[in-house]
Amino acid sequence: MRIGKMVVPNFRLEFLLPALKKIDGTFKGEDGSKQDIADILEHEPKSGTLAQKIGDFKTYGLLEGRKDKLAVTELGKRAVSADQSERNQAIQEAVKHVPLWSIFLSKYGTSIGKEHFAVTLRRDTGAEQSVAEKNAKFVRNAYLKDVSLIKSVGEPKTAPESGETADVTAVDRTWKMEAQSTDVKTASGYIWYPAYGRSPIEIKDDLSFAIAEKVLEAIKLDLKRRQKETARKDDELGKVESGQESKNGESRDV
């Protein structure tokens, strides 16, 4: 989808990564064709959905090349790596590879207000106001879904005293993290997850550490469930949009 001078991927990064893993596993470092990708993803070679997915892979920086010579980029390989740290870093780079997302990240971080977003979109893309208003909801939701995948967070270099702060870097911004305890035998803080609320946690021995791990495991399972649901909805949306494109014979470019 083109908004003014910017391209916004129709498919979410979260939805494309499993497909990319299949492609990478089949290509094994070699080049492939559009027909190969169609076979791997079980799409018709001339389908609008396949063309859109390949275009979106390129927008995220995960695929490169043309019809008869397509390859998974180094960024793409890292994005489906078995190494979680490498994968998370690559996902952050893929999000920032989308020019409009990079602008949003630098200006607004990982959250962006709904109010007057159409004005923000017009200003950052150069689109006509009517185009910005028509696509504001889709673009904002798309951005928030993509940046929700960013998990790479740095650790403070030194432990602060109680009441002091340490700088923690995440998504190119610096956040102040306040120390909760001065007890060298205890580490304390909070886990904040929308589905469960704000939970205080204190680590002082192996048992309390194991409890914290269980809480995080439960959150991870819930995140996976939500991600699968999002992928299902995006897949359904892609099928609907593809059907509309085939029916109308029109591109979504504006």
C-alpha cells in the first residue's frame, strides 16, 4: 500500500516470519523464483496475495531480487535464526527497514496516539489529507502490531542505588529505570502485562526466582496465543483484500 511517498506493508511482520522460515529452509542459501515461493506458500503464481507478500518481504528487507531470482537476505536469515537474541535484533532491524516505521519510531517510540493521527500521517508521508484520513486506522494499527514485536532491551551498565535511576536503551530511546531496593541479597521490581496487571516481584532465593520464571512463562504462552489469533485475522484479511483486488482489478496504491 502506498501512502503519499511512503510504502506500508499490507501484511504484518509477525504473520510473514513463519512463511519466511519455510522459504529460507527450502532455498538453503540459494536463489529461487516466484514460482518456487508460490509452491512453498501454496499460492497461485499469479495471485495478488502472493505478489503482495513478496512485496512486503522486500519492504521489510527480508527478500531481495526479481521474479526469477529471489533470495532471502542476510537480515531475513537472522530474523528466522534459532538464536533468540540474533532473531530479536533482526526483527527490530526489519521493523526499522520500513521507512515510515523508522520515522514513527524516532518521533513517537513504540506508541502513537490515535487522536489527530491522520494529520500526523499526512505530515510524515506527504499524502493528501483525504488519503491520510481514509488509511489512518489501518496504518496506525499496522505500525503498533509491528513494533510490538520489538523485544531487544539493553541492561544498565551499573546497578543504581535505591531511588536512583539507570539508563536502559530500547528501540533507540533511553528509559529511566528506578532502583527499588538497596538490599544486595534481594532484587525487586515490577512485571507489567496488560492481561495480568502490574505485579510486584522480589527475587531473593532460588524459589522466588523460579516463581518469577513461571510468571514469565505464563505471559509467553498468552503472547503466543494472541500472536496466533492476530496471524489468523491477518490471513483472513489478506484473503478478503486479495479477493477484492481480483474482483475489481485495481491496486491498493493510492
